[in-house]
Amino acid sequence: MPLVPLPELLAHASSHKYAVGYFESWDVYSLQATIAAAEASNSPVIIGIGGLSSNHEWLQAGGIELYGNICANLAAKSSVPITTLFNESDSLAEAKLGLGVGFNSAMMHTQGWDQAKLLADTAALVTAAHAVDIAVEGEIGALAEIKDGVFDASGASYTTPEAAELFVRETGVDCLAVAVGNVHFVTGSHIPTVQVDLIKQIGEAVNVPLVLHGGSGTPDDQTRVAVAAGITKINVGTKLKFVFGNALVAEIGKGELDPNLAYGSRFEGDINTRAGMALTREIQRLMDVFGSTGMAHK
Ligand SMILES: [Zn+2]
């Protein structure tokens, strides 16, 4: 079906009390595994690629355009509602490369920017994106992250309702990513504590849907509570790469492989296809946690 605008997708989630997952992908296998999960679970989904852990040289040398077009092509052939996102680009210039190449939503990774640049560049992206019917996700506050296996909150700051209200009013973003105790890049044992009351307070202060990044590390019970408190979009990246990578390693570890079957055949003996099946299972599980299962055509 045609791409669904992000505000429309999130308004549906809000009125039906669930969250849509943005499941970050990185190649055709992971992208198709994501869409397969959405179709099997009859769930809306947000697909795309992110700048935060990608080579910006590759992205800017045509990677953004290549990936956006693949996303749009696959979305058009799918039976479920899909929004495409160029997530966490590292600058206004890079975000603009994502306009008009298959993505219908955009976001910049702005953590650590000073307030003047944050407001000016986000507003400029909104103006450029809205002119071509593309939605913008903004962010205010900064997430702690796991760096080299260690919890690092040195650059982190919670989103305040006052700052959120000002930011949304000044920039005109379509949805807002918040820092409420959620953490980026979690693979190990670190358990974040999501501040549910803060989510509610921010939700009362702004008139746009709220987004939770760091979906990889947030435990299922906290995720459910966050959705109940008003989160309508959840970003997951690291965990998906972890699941896919572990499945790949397990397949390779089984011993000698027929190269023509194992690499790129798309038969069941293709190790990337098998890793994609593991990825599909994990995304379907997350869709259950987010409450989006069965919501595609409600
Ligand atoms: Zn993120």
C-alpha cells in the first residue's frame, strides 16, 4: 500500500493505545525480515536506516538514496501500513539528502547541540521536509548510552516539560523523542529506569506524539508502562543487530557451508535468510510487547 504519513500512523497508535516500532535495518535481508514480521503480525511498522551507527561517507555518497528507494519499493508492495524513516542523521545537510528519495520521515541526532543550533536547524529541516510532505521527528534532552560496554551518563540530561513545550512550539516537529531514563546501545545487563511520571508530564505539555529511543535495553514491563503513559513510537536498533549477528555466528559455526547456497541464495540454507528468520521472530515478539500486533487494519 502507499506510504502512510508518520503523523497518521502515530495518531492511530495513540487512539488505540499502542506504540509503533521503528525497527532499524541495515540491508535488504534485515529490511525484508522486518516487513515479514509486520505482515505476519498484521502490524503497522516504521522501517528505515539510521545515521548513528552508519558510515556517513557511505550514506552521503549515495547510501541514503539507495536505501530510501529500497524501503519505498518494499513498502509499496506490502499489505500493512508503513512509514519510512531516515533516522538520526548527523546534520541538517545529511538529513536533507533523505528528502525525496523514498523516506517520508526524517530525524537528526542532535544530542549535545547547543540550544540555538538545535532550534534553528530543526526548524529549517521541518520547513524543508514539510514542503515535500515529509514528517520530522525532533528530540530534546540527551540519552545516556552504553559505550564500550560501560554505562555512560556524562552527556545525558532528562527532557523537561518546559523545554519540550518550547522546542515543539519553536520548531513545528511532528513528534518528539524524549530522554526519560531510556538508554542507547544496550546489549548487556544494564537495566534502565524509565520515568513514567515524566512521560505523562511531557505529554501534557506538548500536542505531538512522544517517541522512546533505546528500545533495545528497556525491559518489556517498563516498555508496556511507557506505552500506557503515552509513548506511541519506540525505536529499536542494537538488539536487532545482536539477534541477527548471533544467528549468523551460529550458522557459520555449524561447519562447512556450500557458498552458493549459504551466501545470497535466499533458500533456507542461506545464512542471512536464516538470521533474518530469527530477526523476524524477535520483531514479532516486540510487536506483541508494544501492542501493535493486529492493529494494521483496525
Ligand atoms: Zn536512537
